[in-house]
Amino acid sequence: MSRPFDVPGLEDYDLVTLGAALGVCEVDLLTLSPARPRAAISTKTHDGVTYLSAHIDFDVRGSLTVPDDACMLVYLHEAGERSWCQGVSVESDMAVTLLRGTPTDFMFERGTRFTLVIAPYARFRARFMASDHADVDMAAQRLRLFSVHSEHLKRAYRQIRDRVKEADEVAFGPVEDLLDEHIRVALGSSSEERPVASRGRRAHYQVMRRAERFMRANLRRDIYSQELCQAAGASERGLRYAFDDLLGIPPNRYLAMLRLCTAHRSLITAEAGRRSVKSVALSCGMWDLSRFAEKYRSVFGEQPRETLTRSVAAEDLTTAGEYDGW
């Protein structure tokens, strides 16, 4: 997807703040782009429901888990050809239903625009049961991912997108109306409107996930190609194909970004006085500290010590003097 030039409100974000803006308890984001993460986020809360509209201006790999007391409805206004959810390709005008406790993996290509609604699970379940269908857990697969051909539902999500961007307080209609239409369209969708991954894509997804788990478990040390292939259950060529198919970058590049983003998160969330830039870098397997600082600045727009200093500033501690030269 080509980069748009007419997107208002784009701002630089750190990944932790961006994840928190999505309104989900457990979310982990990783940038795949060689530039600082940028996004335009608008959000409002009304009657216990969170409404959010976002434009993502970088390639992002992420995972999230919806809280037990909530559900999430996601509508994709625009999605690049590499975007996917649980390894299944997603396109513009698709919707996703994420129920409580559901762990979800995704990748959004730069330029993706979406609107999401986070509502209490009890309200979703009540509307589902009122639709005279089977138990919601039994219909979860049909609810999960579907193409939206209903102009009424498209219009409802466009209205939410426009309203959350307004500076003044605006009134949202009863969320039950949106839930009813979302559930109706999801359950009425045909098998052709509920995309599934091909056998090859499913195999690539499993290879990528096994390799990723191995990387995360061994981030502190050097990781060699042979052991990564063994952990993923694939040849070196098969591993490259899987990562190119799902993420658009080779495994070694993904590992480098994973190290940087993990360090970034650690520096932002470090307890005051408990971590140093050096200890964070080494814990992520980056032994060349000067090179780490150079790569970190190219992606996040600041030195590692600046991130750490900002994270402890609220407690009135200054650590910048300890890291001169970084």
C-alpha cells in the first residue's frame, strides 16, 4: 500500500503508548518499518463503551488478548495486501469479532485504517442471545472474520470514525443497535465471505510462529540460523518464504527489530533506578552498545538514554549523566 500524504493528525508514538491507546489490557506491538512509528488515533468513551478510529502509518506486527469482561468489534476501512489476522489475509471492508479472552495475532501494513468498538461482553452476549441463535461460543468461528457487504453496517462504522474525530462531545446511538447489525451480518455471511487461509499460508503461519517463539525465548543470546530452522521445523529457504509471506522481511531482519522493540518496551517500563541502558541492551542480545544506540535512534528518533530518562522523570530521578556518549 502506498503511503498517503493527506492524513491529518499523524503523530510519533512509542509502542507502549500506542498499545495503551488501543484500549486493550494486553497488547504487544512491534514495528517492522525502519522509521519511527506514526499513527493518527482518535478515541471517545460513551455509556461504558470505547470507540476508537486509527490510521497506522507503519508496518506493525502485534498480538492482543481481549479482557474477560469485554468484546471487541473491528472494522477495516482500508487494509494493505500483506495485512492479516491469525495468518488469514484481511482486506478493506472486513470486520473482526474478538470475544473475551481471545488471543489474537495480526499484522497491519502501513496505511491501514480501522475503527474498533470495545463493549462489555455481557451486552454483546445479551444481543446475541436475542438473535435466536445458538450459544455465542458455538458461533465464535462465524463471528470472527467476515466481509461486510451491508451498506448499513459500513455506514455505522464510518459514522463512528467521523464522530470520534470531532473535537466536541458527540452523542453515540445505543451500542445495542451496532451489536445487532454486526451480529446479523456476521452470522448471515456465506462461507465465501468468511476467508480462510490456504494450506500453504497455514503452514507458513505455523513456521513463523514457532520461529518467533524461539527468538523470544532466546533473545538474550546469539541465535543461529540452523537452530532457528530446527525450532521452526523448516529449511532455511522455507523459513525465509514464511517470513516474506507473512511479514515482508527476512528472519534476521525480524530478529533485529524484535530485539530493538523489546529493548524499547523495557526502557519505557523500567522501574526507576532498577535498569540501565547497558543492562537492557545486553538482556536483548545486543552486545555492540554503540551500534545498538545507532539503530535505536534510527527507528525511535531518540537515544536509548532519552527514553529511559523520560520513563523515570515522574519519580524525579535523573539518569542522563550516567549514559553520556550513548
